[in-house]
Amino acid sequence: MAFTTRVRRLDRVLLTSAGLIALLAVVVPTQALATMVFTAQSLAFIAPFLTLSVLVAASAKAAGIDRQIATVFSGHATRAIVIAAVFGAFSPFCSCGVIPIIASLLGAGVPLAPVMAFWISSPLMDPEMFILMLAHFELPFVLAKTMAALLMGMAAGFIVHLLVRQGVFANPLNPLVRSGESSCRRPALENEADVRWAFWRYPERRETFVAGARTTGWFLLTWLTLAFIIESLMLAYLPADTISASLGNQHWWAIPASAVVGVPAYLNGYAAIPMVSALIDMGMAPGAALTFMVAGGVTSIPAAMAVFALVKRPVFALYLVLGLTGSMLVGFAYQAVITL
């Protein structure tokens, strides 16, 4: 069966997770327990969001909505990229929860440029995060992060569009993901061009829903477990006081350092709000704080590892470059504006 084959192919990920825990149990037993607790808590925290996004992605496939989205995102390049960036900035998906949506869009044939625009902008801002940030930061900082989501998404989309026109990234998906066992592939549906909102009434669409939810859920659960294990180790050996001591000043390198440190130290968009607010109170430059939040939101370890498994290495490298470079430019621009 396809699912069984996929499990076998991902055994290396499960073995890596188990091997890390076993090694910690031998070398640092207390950290092994702390890592397991952290991983379990992180999975429990993200489970509702992840479940919702997986079900949305599976429902979109079964109902045929993904093909309609593909049509919207596959029109005129400029319009598609702008729409994708705006939709991403105001969609309620976190950096991990957006992964199955991305897989569904790429699997449906949506061009990489608007997908990348959505990919970059989506984890940076949503209505709930906007409101929560207003409780901790001044309005200009919140608006700056919102603009960062929109502009970075659009910039990433147009950069990818130019590269694709030069013949780069013809097949962005990882070969494993594009294989028959992938969560991005689905059986052909009767009258596929039509949207069937009540897809559960049709046997072949019910089958598509179940298969999509199962394989996408397993794919993300396996990789996110490993990601949270690694994240727990980086948090354990890169404590907050070290971050504040390194970034809590006005030196020019505080912003580039915030982009680099933001990746391993970032928890999630909501948990980062009080942490970054506290770092600003401790003396962190506002531009560095914005860079930290943006870089961490786009390229957090769980999201980055899911992307690593989803797409080919050149696409993954571009994703990191766009996220880190964009976050630094945003930080320098914001710092320059507030110091005028």
C-alpha cells in the first residue's frame, strides 16, 4: 500500500529522532527527559493548528478547490503574486501549518512564484497576531511587521518569477513528494474541474480526502517531531540571556545576528511576542527585534525542516536566502526610519 511504502521511506527520519533521544539518554539523561517533554508539549500545542491545516488541505483536494486556487494563482504573474502575498499575510496559518497548503498548491500545478509569495508572507502576520502584538508593542512596530509580510512576500514572488523565466526551478517538488506515495498526488476525480463542496457524497472524493489527510499528517508529524527535538537542544544550549547579551545593543551587527539567531531561538509567532517584548525592554534594538521576529517566523526550525523535506534543495536554499535577507533589510529599514 502507498501509505506503508511512505512509512518505510520515512523510517530514516523516525530512526534519527529515536537515535537522538537514545544518545541523549546515555550522555545527558536529564536533557533527554527535557527534550521529550518539550517535543510532546510542542506537538500538543501545534496539533490543533496542524490538524486544521491538514484537514483544509485534504478537503481542498477532495472538493477540487485546489484546482480553482491554481487557476487564480496561475493567471497574470503580477496579479497572481500580489494576490498570493496579500492572501498569505492575512491567512490564519502558522509557519508549520502552511506546509500542507503549499504541498497542495504545488501538487495542483500552481506556479512556484505565487506559491513562494504566499509561503513567505503567510507565517509573518494574521489578524489574531496583529491584535496580540498591539498589547505588547507600539502601533508602528506592528504595522512595520505587517508591511514586512506583504513586501517580502511580493519581493520573493517576483524574484522567483524572474528565475523561473530563466529556466530555473522547473520541478520544485522533492522527487519523493512527487512520487506516487506523496501527499501531493491524488487519484483522478470524475468531473474534476467542478467544485464539489459536499465531497463526502462521492466515494472517489472521500477516498482522496482520507488519503490526503493521512499521508500529509504522517509526513508532517514525522518531520516536526525531529524538528522539535533539534529545537529543544538549541534552546537548551542557546539561552535567552545569551541572546539578550549579544543582541541587546545598537551595534550594526545586531540586525544580521538577530536574523541568524532568530531561526533556532524562535518558538512560534505567538510565543515570540512576549519574549521579543522583553528583549526590547532589556535593550534590544527595535530593528533587531523586528528582524528576529521576521526571520524566525519565516525560517523557524520546524517549518524549515518541513520545507527541506518538501522541495528540492535549490528551492530550499532560495527560501532561506529570501527569508534571512528580507528580514535583515526590513530590520535596517525600520531602524533607519525610527532614528530619523
